[in-house]
Amino acid sequence: MESLQNAFDTAGGVVWGPFVLIPLLLGTGLYLTVRLGGIQFRTLGRAMRHGLIDNSDTDGKGDISNYQALTTALAATVGVGNIVGVATAISVGGPGALFWIWVTGLVGMASKYTEAFLGVRFRTTDAKGEISGGPQYYLKRGISGPLGKILGISFALFAVIASFGIGNLTQANAVASNMEGTFGIDPMITGVIIFIFVGAVLLGGIQAIGRITAAFVPMMIILYITAGIVVLILQAGQIPAALALIFTDAFTGTAATGGFVGAGIMLAIQFGVARGIFSNESGMGSAAIAAAAAKTSHPVRQGLVSMTQTFIDTLIVVTITGLVIVTAGVWDTGRETAGVMTANAFSTGLPGEWGGTIVSLSIIFFAFSTLIGWSYYGERSLESLVGRIGTIPYRMLFTITALIGATVELDLVWSFSDLANGLMALPNLVGLLILSGLVARETKAYLKFDPKLRATPEEVAAFLRAQGSDWK
């Protein structure tokens, strides 16, 4: 087992090292930012309004509303990475890691827009009449020849594998650990409860997932953010120094010293980018699977809505976590205490046991929502490989795996999850670069026609006909 752990760590170090995924992730996000004219900066307000307030594309073709697609993606991404993952990044890479998480989020918004756009643009209808889409489809359909097929199949294979790591075992284990630590509930009992609830949700398919996440996700995010803001208000005097430390350490790495893993700017960048993508999944392509199921009158509209998911996840939720940790001064206690670092930080600002309790409840809610979201990602990826015949066996195996995850130690799985995430992102990022020209052209044309995202479905349909578009 130790040799396997070392193998995963070595392979993950290469994939997430300075010559493979880090430059590809940041480079792709930066390239798409320039190619799309800084779309995440100039359209964010309109995108937030369209996705969270207007919710006006309910008559478009799809299985769920664009708001439900957004909350499904948020359910999958706002998970343990927003709490434990951020603490791990800061404990290993120093406070400067938070800066690189921000950078990953900012440029990642362009990546998230692009993959969501493509997910809708190249989606298809399966044998049951449900919408299917994501990198496993747009890589094959958008890139001609063997390369597109190889990239699409590679993504689907790695996504299925990753769904049992990042989306299942680690999340179920986090729920069980916190239920035991906070309420004294035996992990096996928690595992059975997870098994029942996840199984019940999966039986209802994407419609059930969309309804549950639409009601569940906003509540859990608001609870966590509110608690974090209260702590930051009470620690307001420490915020300027904390921000100065974050920005300074991002380019010196000098803060990451002492009795735990190394120091230096590369460590801050590596863990900042790795935990950033673990948190928001920008560039991984996973959120495009949920986006493809959305009812929308044009790919640009859903791309913009999906883009806001990265903003909410990273620039709001992760920032709250990181600032609370740094202002509380608990960031240098070592990697081995990362699991309780955030709880300790919240406890410095909230009375009694409230801080630890809120963090524990947030981990439980966040992790369970990630289980639900990733079950859909893995199922759709497997379907692209073997057809609908794989749906029921996958759902059964996914629920059983969640039960197992609640009752075992998972150091090996965390290393495996980082590696699977990286391998999943590679074919998608290559595809985003190849298809960026198509995305840029169609985005520019649509936003010129409908800059305020106010066009009716009938007006959009007329625009598509005038453009000679083959999208329906």
C-alpha cells in the first residue's frame, strides 16, 4: 500500500508539476481570457443577473433550468476542497497559495465559460430522450479525426475514475468523520444513511438532482459565508496584515517555513493551482456536463451562467475560508492539522463551540452535495463509453462506494484524486485550445446581437436562423 501511495504521489507530482498541468491550466485560462476579450470581467454582472435573478430560459431545450444547472455544478464543486483543501494549500504552500487560488479562479472563469458553451453547443439526446453533453461529446464532435475521439474517450474514462475519488470516497469520508466528531455518530451508521439518500436521489436522475440542489445549495453556501463574514468582522483589524502576507508570500514563499513541508514560490503556486482546480474544477470539464442539460436558448447564455459558478466558489467561498485562516494566525500549524485548521480558525471568532460546529456542518452539507453532483458527471461519462446499459450498474456501484468511503481511511484516495483530476483536465484543456476560435466567433456574434441577455427565445431562434447555425 505504501508503494502504491508513493507511486500516486510521484505521478501526481509530475502531472501537477511546473512543466505539465500548472502552465497548461494557467496558460489556457489566460489565452481564453484574451481570446474572449476578458469576458469574465465585462459580463459578470449580466451573467449573475441572468442566472440567479432572471432565470428566463425555461422554454429552451434541455432537462433542467439554467439555474438548476448552476446549482448542480455548485453542488459538485463547493465541497471539502473549499474547507479542507484550502487549509491544506495554505498549510503547505503558505498564505501565498491563496493568491494563486485567486489567479486560478479568475482565469478559470474563461475556461469555465468555454467548456460550458461547448457542452451546450455540441450536446446530444440519448436513447431515453435525455440531454447528454460535456467534453466527452464536444471533443469528439467538435474536433474531427482520431484526435477528437482519443481526447473524448480519454476524458470520459478519467472522469468515471475521478467520480469515485474526488466525487465519492473523499466526500463520504468527510461526512462520516465530521458526523462522528461533532455528533458522536458511528461512521457505519452515517455510511448507511448516505447509501440510502444518495441511492434515492440517483433514482430520480438529473431532474431530481436539479430540484434538490436548487433548494439545498444556496442555503448551505449562505450559512457558511455568513459565519465567515461574522468572524472576519470580529477580526477586521487583522485583515490588512493578512492581505499583505498573502500577496508578499505569493512571490517569495518565505512564509512557508518551519516544521512542515518545504517553502518557496513554486510550492505556493503548485498547491494554490492544484487546490484551486480541486475546488472550482475550472478546466476539468466536469461542469460542462451539467451545463449541457440546461434549458437555454443559446450556448452563450448558459456559458455565462456557468462561469459565475467559479466566481461564487473561488472568489467568494474559498476567499472566506482563506482569510479566516490567515487572520486567525493558525495557518502555520502544519499539514497534519489541516483537517481541523478551518474549524480552529472559525472558533477564534465565534463564541463557544459554534465555530467548530458550523464548519463541521458545512463540511457535511458540502460533501453530500458533491456526492450528488459527481454521481451525474460519472454516469454521463460512462454512458458516452458504453451506452445506457451502464447507468444502473454505475448508480449501484456509486452508492456502495459511498458506504465504503464512510468507513475507511483515505490517505491513498486523496493522492489518487489529485492524479485523476489532473489526467481528466489534460484532454479537456487541449480541446478548449483547439476549439477556442469557434467559441470566440460565436460569442462575439451573439453578444453583439443580445448584449444585455434580454432577447426572447423567439428572437434568439430568428438570430440562429439568420446565422445559418446548426445548433438547436
